[in-house]
Amino acid sequence: MMLIVDYDLVVFTPACDPGAECFAAKARLKADIKEVIPYLNATLRGAVYNSAAPSLTWKKGGHNLAFYPYEIAISTLEDRKAAEKEIEGLIDLVNRTWKRREGIDPDFEMHQRPVPLTVYKLLPLTNCRACGEPTCYTFALKLIASQKKLSECPALSTPKHQENYTELRNILPQAPAIG
């Protein structure tokens, strides 16, 4: 059974950034998704759950996402077509999570995103640029935002850094496949 069957899509330029070349989108849902939010919290690493709202915020590939009872919002989109594709992927994620909920332990706890300095200190600290970034700190920031993957740092795959690699895998957000 699908939880979200119908929604209205609104694509707009954020009020705080008029004239910007990026857009934001909201899917106004016909169904209340409040019950699936703790299941999403259990499966989306790096998400921040607020039980009082109830809401869940998450960063994926440079986008800020938010799940509310009757709305899914996403920022930093190129155009309407990108908005439609991302929202469709998120709705599919919600529906797949709802369908699999019996095999997921819901998580009602609030988790914090990792602090950039903590992630940075676990990196090789060579600033070798093999990851495509000018510094290890820049790489750490992009890891937290899910814009880079641990596998993009060749030095982390060496035995010398295995323990740090394992710790980073445990604290970093990891985006599931969407769409």
C-alpha cells in the first residue's frame, strides 16, 4: 500500500534569495506522513528528527530536505524539471519506507549531524587533493553534506587509516538510492 498517492508540486525562488539561479520546491501532500517520519529517521543517516514538530530534516547531495506531516520540501534545485525528479524520488522513498516499515525499528530520537572538525580530524590530513578538493577540511565539509563519498579519499583505504575509515562510516550521513 502506498502512503502518498497524490500531491501538488510548487516550485519557487526562495524569498531570501530573489533573483537567484536556484529554486526550491514543496510537495503539498494529500496524505499525512507523520507516522512514517520515525521510520525515515531510522533509515536516513544524518537526518535530524524533531518529534515536537514532527519533522525530519536531511541533507542529500547539496540539497536541504524536510519532511512534515503534509509536506516535503527541498532546496537548491536548478529548475522545475529537477524539482519534479527530486520530489518524485523522495515520494518513492517515503512509499518504499512505509511499505517496509514492519522490518524497520522506528527511531524517535533526535540525532545530531557530525561536527566538521570531528570529521576532519579522522581524515589523513595530507591535503593531497586526490579527492578533488583543495584541503582535507573542504573534503570533510562535503562528506557531511553528502556531496562526497569516503571512497573518494584513496588514503582512507590504506591499512594505516582503517580504524578512522570505520569510525567515519559510523558517523557520516549516507544517502540511500533515490529514484
